[in-house]
Amino acid sequence: MLATSLPLPTSFTLSSLQTCKKTKTTPVHCSSPPPPQSPMDPQPKRVAVCGGGVIGVCTAYFLAKKGASVTLIEKSSVACAASGKSGGFLALDWCDGGPLASLARASFNLHRSLAEEFNGAESYGYRPLTTLSLTVTESEKQSPPSRDKNLPSWVDGPARGLRAIGSTETTAQVHPQMFTKTLLSTAVEKYGVEVVIGKVDSVGVEGGRVESVVLEGGRVIESDSVVLALGPWSGKFEMLSSLFRVYGLKAHSIVLEPKEPDAITPHALFLSYYPEQGGKPMDPEVYPRPTGGGVPVRNVIGGRVAGGSGADSGRPRVIRGAKESSQHGVEPFGRRRGTVEGGASMLLAVHRR
């Protein structure tokens, strides 16, 4: 989805926020100038978008396209977390019957329109998919080896229950990092969005109205409106953590490189995987990518990240755990590490039940 919004409690008012004193700073611009305005045009609304993931970037893009003067603030780099490493899977009707049904359908159709506008097939790997579901049970008796010597031995594995759960009319994919950066590049070059690398410290409020964003180190960015698109880091931001709980789920990924990228086919797989010897069932998801970048393998452990931000995700003990847990994610597809012969560039996400 391109963007969602989370309603705030009715008791929340801007006057309840801490008022921050402005300090003088020298702005550093890293963008093209905004489009020139007619002398009769009103001063454009100044909007600070905090967070350089797909939600923040898309918000900045569409606001700037409508004429707002937008500053995008990102702590590290654009699409450096989930927005750059997710599966990029799109579905038209998988939310039907729920509260997100209309949003999911609008998002799917908007992705299709953006792909036409930005040549998404070439720019960020947009393409319709056929989506399949099947069950893999390791403990079942293996099927007889294939007679086709050109096929890897693991192709005839213990899989059953194959069925189509999405067509090229209802499912598609993008490379999430490439998509995010494509929109941001256009937002900067065509609509004058300014990108600032810095950590948001607080939101300045005066008389019950937002007036600025204050960065760590003291820089003040004056703004009429502020959009907070901080993802799982929202729980680290005091203004939000006092209103509602936001936390992240720990996830790991590895990448497998195909020897023959041209062999990639537009099929996504949603699997039910039952390991042998009583292991925990998992739900791998496989997303072949036409844009290369190898075969990302993601394993969602299911536990909450300490502090809600994944601050310890780079520590050795966590990396060792990622390596161990990801092995089960690879085994159904060949019990091998590294390059997959004749394989596809794919994302394999493993969800423990």
C-alpha cells in the first residue's frame, strides 16, 4: 500500500504537546528549487514529513505535486529498512470484507497508474503476477526423482495442494526500494522537495498550532504541518508513545543469487511448510524479481523488538540467530546455500505460526 493513516485519540490536542523554542540555523538545501509561483499565488503550505520510508516518500511526493513546499526528514537513508527490504507484493482484493478493503483496492489501482507514468516495469520492477499456494511437508515420503536431467533434484519435492490464489489481474509486485527512490527522485527534481538527513528530536508547537520540527543538534525546520511516518520507530518518539503503542516485529532476510536471471518467471508462492521431527510450522512466501538483486529470504520470528525499534538488530548474537533461523527457510527449495542453479530472483519470507 502506498499510505495509510492512524486516527489519533479524540482527547489529543496540539496544545498538549511540548512547545519548543526556535533557534537560528543555517538551512542546507539538497534539492532542486520548487516550481516558480505567480505573484498572485498564495504562499505554499510548508509541510515537514518525518520518515523516509515508502509512506513518508509517497506522502511527500503527492503533497508536493499538489503545490505544497515539502521537506522530507530521514534519520539514516531513504528506504533503508522495511520499505527497502519487504516483498513488494501487491494484491487487489485480499482485504475484501475488512476495514482496509477500499484502501487496498485504491492502492493496487494507484500502483498500476504509477507504473504507467514512471515506466515501472523498467524503473522498479513492476509487473503483474500469478500467485500460487501449496503445502510442503518435509516428513512425507519423497517423490521419485525427475527423469529430466536438466532439473535440479529438489524440484520434485514433497509439495501438494497447488492452487491459484491470485491472477495477473489481482496480484502484482514492485521492488520496494527502487519504487521508493524513483518517487523521491521525481519529487526532488520536479516538485522541489527538500531532503534533510537528521534525527527528529521534537515538534515545536505555539498557541496550539504546529510551527516547526526540531532536529537533534538544534536545527529548526519551520512548517505549517507535520507528518510523522516513523514506522516502528514511532514508539521511540515521546509525543507518539504517550498516545498509543507502536512496536515492530523482528525479521531476518538473506539473498540468493540466480545463475540465470532470464529464467525468472512472474509467479509468487505462498507456502505452508511443515518441517520434519516436529519442528514449528512456517509460512514461507517466495517473490521472484525481474530486476535482479538476488533471492532475499526473510524470516519473521514473531517476537516484538525490544524498545520497538530494532536497536539491537545489528549485534552479533542477533545475526547468529538470523543465520540459524533462515536455514529452514531455504531447505524446502533445495537444502543449499548460496547460488540456486536455474533459480529465480526471489524473496522468501518465513512466518512461524
